[in-house]
Amino acid sequence: MGIKLFLIRHGQTQWNLEGRYQGDQDTELTEIGVKQGELASRYLSNIDFANIYSSPLKRAVDTANILNKNRGKEVIIRKNLKEINFGKWEGLKFSQINERYHKDYQNWLEDPYNNPPTGGEDFNLFIKRTSEEIDNIVDENVDKSNIAIATHGGVIIALIVNWLRIPKSRWRSLTQRQGAINVAVIHDGFPYISSINYTGHLHDTYSEDDDKVIEIYSKIKN
């Protein structure tokens, strides 16, 4: 069937809570973020992971370690699973970025492929490095089945955009909640996507709080 990848976004951080761009800044999980990791681990407890990979940033590593708590694997760190570098926007809230770097921000929201964050990473290169890292992971696990990858919302979105060939005008249609689980099977280089942004393990009932970022983006976009 190919290799099944479980792409897990890290749990909540204080900057997530405050609505700040994190990028490659090293932020820590909140108590809620730790709980989200624990709930993801419990939901996936019946999965025998051959390997567990993580971004080098602490919020992802801590999420990976929670997943690994009762598995006894070695968490494999890969720098190319790191979040996109947002340059001068890192640490700022959505509204602050829109005020201080309005033109750059609006251009990036419209077309990140040709408009990188102010002083930040090129989106094309970001997609390239993350996709190549996933290819490396697949190649390393040819005879394996289930692989866990603790990483970031931007990384997961970049991979899905690339796999599904989503047009530039619709890249922002994808969102990733904190603690979300995404499942993709890679068979002979072809991606089969069976789950995107799943968070049913985090709440007993649907929570609208997780969709606040959509409201923010819809209001801030010109």
C-alpha cells in the first residue's frame, strides 16, 4: 500500500494563544498544548510507528516526545521540517503586521509564491525543502508502513498544496488547527490523502474556537 505518513501539527503555544506569527522562533507548548499532544498520542495509540520524526523547534519536539512517551523510539530531528521563516513578522500579531508591513502582507496573502514575508523565506524554496525532506523520509522507510511526523501548520499546508497542485489563488483555503492530524499514503511517489486537519480527538463536541484564525484572515485581507 505504500508508506502512511501521520503529519501532526504541534500543540498550542503562548504565541498561538496571542495570535502571533512564530515562524522559526523557539516557543514552548502551553498546558493546553501538552494536553493536545497527549490526546493525539492516545488517539494514535493503536498505531505501531516504525519511526517518529520532528522539526528541531521545541514545540514540535515536545509534541513528538509526547507521541513517543510509551513507544520507546528515538525521535529523529530534521531541520527541513522547520516552519517557514517569517522574517520581520515573527513575534507580531496579524494586525501589527498588517499595519507595519501592509503592502508586503497583503501581497503575501494574495500570492506567497512571488511575495515572501518581509525579510523572510521564499515560499517556493519552502515548498521545495519540505517536499524534498518528505521524499527523503519516504526513501528511508521503504520497507516500513507507519511514520509519525511532528511539525508545523505551514509545513503541512505546503506539502498538501504541492501534493494536490492547489492553485496560487487558493492556497489560503487550507488551515491547520493546533494538534491536528493529517494522514497521507505515499505509494510509488503518488500521494493519497485520507485525512486533513482532523481534530476530532481534541474535543467531545465541535469547537468553533479553533476556527478563529479564519475570521482573522477574512477580515484582514483587503
